Amino acid sequence: MVQSKVNTEVGAGFPTGAQTLPTRTIRVIGVPLDMGASRRGVDMGPSAVRVAGLEARLEALGHQVIDGGNIRVEVAETRNSGDKSARYLTEIAETCSRTAEAVLKTLEDGMTPLVLGGDHSLAAGSVSGVAEFYRCQGQKIGLIWIDAHSDINTPATSPSGNVHGMPLAALLGLGPEPLGALFGYAPKVAAENTVLIGVRDIDAAERANLRRAGVTEVYTMRDIDERGMRAVMEEALRAAGRGTAGYHVSLDMDWIDPEDAPGVGTPVRGGATYREAHLAMEILADHGRLLSFEIVEVNPVIDEHNRTADLAVELACSAFGKKIL
């Protein structure tokens, strides 16, 4: 049997816990929002991920973790859903505004935001907070959107009126305006620094909206199948990082195949495997330009023994520097 040769001398780059990247102070922000989707249950996602040991497992890597609690979210049953083309848009925009302020404050305090969802509409708030922080420093950010869906519908194109299918459109300046105009400007990210990875369920209107927004860096599951995860991630990170301070990563757990992540808001067969998902996060960590991170669409109601939340924690650990050796 051939054994790996690992240099264990002091300063060799393999400290205890295989943490080779600089440690961070991470603030966890829960956003128990589920008004953006038809299927309920993702409001329990932040609790499920916490129960899976997020704080302890990140601290084992050497990070300091501070739990900032949950953003206040209205209860859907107490509100009118409003216009059917964008249901609960007012309430979602209010939640996103609070989320944006919390993320901005986290960065101002010198911490890394780790946002737990909740449905994906919350990303209109989290990304806005990161973009605002760096805009005030004269810098822009990249956005890595890892998802089975492109989430670039607008109220005019959405077949369902579910706002969790609209946050990327809002961030790119296509609307809806209450989400896109947080902090008083749009777009929040440039099309050339916006990257989609793992998409496999895009409708015709979303294809048109991608072209309209000018997004060209779209890597489907076919690209991953044909080219491999490493080639896709390296190319994607170069695009998101070109001329930016770094990038926000928005990880929808439905990117992963339902065999490994059954408890998600909108499962779609044919997603990334367990190892492909970890490899993507490990490569992300290797580049060292992560500004903020979020995990969305964990739905404990349809999960199996909290498997999906547990995987979410594993992937967060890989993104924040956990290594095999």
C-alpha cells in the first residue's frame, strides 16, 4: 500500500484540523422566509442547519462563529398575498431590506456573513448588503449562483408568481423594483461578473431574460458532465473575480441531486453528486476570495432524518476551508 507523504513539520501548511486558510470571524444570520414559494417548510431551514452542528463544525476548523439570530419575517397566514404575478412581494421586500442591513452591518464589523434560508428570494437582500458595503469602498462584487434554476423571472414572465424565482432578475436590474432598488440603485452586480452553475431547469422566458441581462457565464449540468467540475469552477471563479473585490456565493441545495439532498424546496433530478458538490466548495475555498456565503431552500418537512441540512453544513465547512488532508 502506498501512503501519502504529508509534511507534518511546524509551518508546513497542515495545522490541526487540516485548516490551511486564514481563519475568519463568521456571523450566522437566519432568514426563515417561505413566502416566496408555493411549498411551505423552508422557513425551518435555518433551525435545521443549526441543529446539524454548523457552529461547532466551523469552530473545529479554527473559525470564530457568532450566531446573530434570525431576521424578523412576517407570517404568511397573517398577510394578503397581493398581486398574483408576485405574491407577497411587499413582505418579501421588507424581509430582504432587513437582511441587507444585517449583512452590511456584519461586513462593517469585520465579519463574514453566513446566511441561512429560507427561500431563495432572500438573496435579493443578502447580495444587496454585500454589494453596498463594497460600493462604498469604490469596488464591485462578483456573484456565483449555484442552483438547479436560474431564478431570473420577473412578475411579467413568471408562470407561478413565486418570488423565489425572481431574485437574480432583481439583482441584475430587471425587477421587480421593490427587490431591485434596495439602497436606492440597480443593478447590484454586473452581468459579466455573474455566474450560474449547475442549472438544469430553465424556462423559455428565463432564457430570454438571461440574454436581456447580458449574462453569458451559465454552466449547466451538461457542462459539468462533459467538462468536469474542476474546469467549470475554475472558469466560473475567474469570471466572477475579474475586477471585483471577491464574490458572494448563493448555494441553493436543490443544485444537488435529490438522492443526496431530498429535503429541498424544489427538487429536480439530475443534479450534482455528493462529491461534485464538495469539490466545488473545496475549489472555492482554495481561491480564497469568498466575501459572503448563503445556503437556501433546505426544507426539513420533506427531508429524511435531517440529511439535507447535514450536507449543507458539510458543504459550508468545505467552503470555509475544510480539507481531506
